[in-house]
Amino acid sequence: MPLKTTKFDVQDYLKTPDQQIAYLEAALESNDPSFIAAAIGDLAKARSDADRVGPRKGRP
């Protein structure tokens, strides 16, 4: 019986500044350069996507 999987996109979990901060803190605490670099890229994409939708309150 094959294993059923679902699509995972971290962008679905980086919608608020608090979620983004928690993600970056977890990456920094890991001391894993690859994870830190990936997290920075993920956050840049999340913020770029948010800018297309419109500016958020409290975010420059």
C-alpha cells in the first residue's frame, strides 16, 4: 500500500510577522547554516508575496 502524502509549502505558515519571527528564531537556534539560509530565502519570498497582495499594518 503506497504512502499518501500531501503538498507542504512553508509559505502557508509564514503569513504573519509573528510566524516569520518564530521561523527565523528556530533557524538561528539550530546553528545549521543551510537551514538559516533556506529560512532567509523563505522569509524573503513570503514578504515578497505579501507585497503583491498589499502592505500589512505595522510592516514597513
